[in-house]
Amino acid sequence: MPEPPGMKHKGLIDKEQAGIIIATSVETYLQTNPPTGYTHPSSHPANMITEDTGHNFITVIEKNNIHASGSDNQDLSGLVVKETGKSLVADIEIAKIHSNTLDHSHLNKSILDSYTQSNIDLADAVGKKHSNSLDHSNSLDHSHTNKSTLDSVQEALTTALKTNYDTSYTLSQAAHAPSDAQKNSDITKAEIEAKLTGTISSHSHSGSSPTWKCGISTKNITDASTTQNIAHGLGRVPTIVRVSAHCAYAAALSQICNGVYDGTNHSGINLCSAEGTTTALIDNIYSSTAAELGFTAATGTNPYTGANRQTGVITCDATNIIITWTKVGTVSSNTVNILWEVN
């Protein structure tokens, strides 16, 4: 490097830049005491400036773009370096941000102040739960094109359940038996048997042995009208009663009477046999649908409807065969033997 006029080089070299040796004191001296005949320009044309990675020119268009309307919305975060542990916001501004009295207030401040970290964590979890798209809130997270249909289904189901509940409750409060109902423990055997009459054709009890009773009783046909009870010992109301009665008035006159009662119908047949010493045997047969038994000592007289007779009509209960005797006219004293059977 040529030495400027009027300047003496006296061992001032102590710096090397880009291969050029420059003395620091010389450099300083030149800046404050330019050499005679040399004037340092106050400005330099741009074309003599070389850009590098850390120093660049900005054009007028780019400058205008920076200050254009809406430029405040540009992301300048990459242009600001925040030092660890320090804030880019002044402490006084931070105090204003966190001051409830300066910026805003809460009507429920006491409740908010009472929140603990657990409350905050819970609120945060709930917030995250309801911010996703899988929750089932029609109004907040998602919607259904058939919302009205879904709402009507819910309403119909609720109405149906309510109706069923009301019906069940009403039934639960109502009487479950007539006011004159009889307790099961008060029902007697006789009452049950009185209802269990007739034949049930829908089923049968094959293989079971029938239960029946039989016996012999007597009746004097000259007695006045009366009721005769014959204990049958069956232990229930018989389904059917059969009788066969025999009476011998004299050596030449006898009667055999057979009768059946089924709980409703009365049937009787009487065979009268009369044989005199000088006359032929006369047999008469009579029948009745009103009485089972009929007796008369008069030859050729109907024992069920004649003027002088004793007739017997049979009914029964769980204890007795009941014969209701009716005497008409005059009947001679004779004892009738009655063979009976109940089933």
C-alpha cells in the first residue's frame, strides 16, 4: 500500500485484513486527519456496496409493503428474539393485564378465587372433552339432518314409558278383589265340592279308580210326608245316586222300584206284581221323570200318580242322600227296603 504524502510509517502495523496489512493507528489517523489532497466522500453510491448474508438492501416496493394497511397482522415472530427468562412486555403492562380492578370484574369472583388447581385441571379436562367432534351435543359439536325425527323418537318413547308407568300405578292403587271376596282359607270343602259338579270333557283321569259307596236303608210307607236323610260317607257331593227298593204287601202283591238321580234329572221305574188264588198273574210297569220311588198297595194303581201312594224324590249333598217323601191318600203299613249306591 502506498504511503500517503506527508505521513511517516513508524512501526504501526498491527492488523491484517483480507491479506492487507493495516496499522490501527494509521487507520484511525486517516479517519481524523485525511491526507493532503484527499477528501473522504460524505456518501457512497449504492453500487459500490457489496451485500452479504447479514446485510441486504430493501427496495421501495418492499418498504411500502411493510407499511401497507393490514401490516399489523403480519407474523413478525421470527424477527424478534426473546431472551430466556425475560418477557417482551413491560412489567407495568403485565400488571395491567392481570389486574381485575383495572381491566374487568367478575360477579362470581369469590367462586373463581376459591378454585384450586384440582378445579382448574377438572375444568380443563371437561373443556377438552367437549371440544372434540365425537361428543353427542346436537347444538354444540355436531348436528343431525334427521334431528326432528330423533327428537320425536325420544319424545314418543318418553310418552310411552310415562303412560305405562301411570297405568301400572293406577292398577297398583285399585282393589284387586271384589269387596265381598272370600279368603281362600275361609272356603270350606263343601263349598268347593258344590262347585265341582258335572263332567269336564276337555280332559280325563285315566287309570284312577272310581270312588263310590253303597248301603241299605228302610222306610215305612205308611208314615206321613217327611224328609229322610241317609248318610252316604262319600265325602263329597255324589255325581249320581242309584236306588233299588223292594216291598211285599202280601203273598200275592209285591213291588220293585228302581230310581236314578244325576244331580239334575229324576228317573224311576216301578214293577207291580199281583197274583190272586183265582186270577192270573198281573204285571204292571210304571215310570216317572219326577220321582225315583213310588209305592201303593192298590192293585192296578200307578204308584207315582195314584190316589193312594207314597212317592220319594231324591237329592243329595256332600253328606246325605236326601229323600223327600210325599204321602197321598191312605197307604197300608209296610216296610220298604232300599238298596242305595252313590258315585
